[in-house]
Amino acid sequence: MENVFIHETAVVDEGCKIGSGVKIWHFTHIMPNCTIGDGCNLGQNVVISPGVILGKNVKIQNNVSIYEGVTCDDDVFLGPSMVFTNVTNPRSAVNRRGQYAKTHVGKGASIGANATIVCGHDIGPFAFIGAGAVVTKTVPAYALVVGNPAKQIGWMSEYGHRLEFDEKGFATCKESKEVYQLIDNTVTKK
């Protein structure tokens, strides 16, 4: 663990793998058997459950719990107080351990503040989930979804700008100038 910062109030259990350059802030709890990739930044009051895998450069804002069954690829952004679930039919009196539905968040995806991701629904690479959205189905790559339940209202570039496609199905990111193509409701970067 090179250049790792762990705040004195954080709890890091034995048996977790923490990459170099990781920052773990106030009152955060990292449980055993999880993997935290290089350069991750975990805000205040974050909980990482056993078995969770975070890629490199994942940014987790305050008050986020990542439960068993969730994996995040590189460069994922998780906004303040967003929520992952891992059981579709929880009951206090019924033990559902071992029945966790998996959720995978693709490279570069952003999930806004107070959004909820219902388990078993993957988030595609570079998807953008608006603040407060409730995701109840799989989200495709580059999709922009908002609302409750979340509905797709457009497409986003890798730099986080809304894409406006022309009649030939091409769009250019206003910041990066990268070109994207939309074919059969699927976006690819050219």
C-alpha cells in the first residue's frame, strides 16, 4: 500500500486489498475481502462490504454504502448519498444472505447524488445517472437517465456532455471534440 491515506477515524478490516494512492476519509469502514483499486477516493461515512471490487480511480462521495454483489470498473463516480441495493425482496425475518443480486457499473459511469440503483441491473460504460433517479432496469453505455423510475432522455459523451446526433447519426462532444455514432440505439465512439 504505497501513498495510502487512511483517516484516523476510518476502520479498515484485515483481508482487504487496497491499491496505491487510495484516500479513505472520516468514519469510513472497509470490510474484509474487498478490493480497492489504485487512486480511489472514498469520502466520509462510506461503507465497502465484503467482496466488493472497485477499479482504479473510483470516486465515492460521502454517505455511500456499497454492498456485496456490486463491482465498479475504472473511473466510476458515485455521488453523495447514492444507494445500491442487493436484495430484491428484503424481509427482516427472512435471511437472504447468499441470494444477493449482482450489479456491475461500467468504466467511466457517473451516478448522481441520491440516486438508487435497484440490484440486478447493470450500468453501462460512461452512462450518466441523474441525481435522484431510481434505476429499475439495465442502463446502456453512454445513456443519460433521469427520474423515478429512471427513463433514458439522451446520450452523454465520455466528458459528461449531452450528445446531439445529426440526421446521419453522428455527434461531437463540445469539450473533447471526439465523435460518436448512434446506430440501432447503440452509441460508439469513433
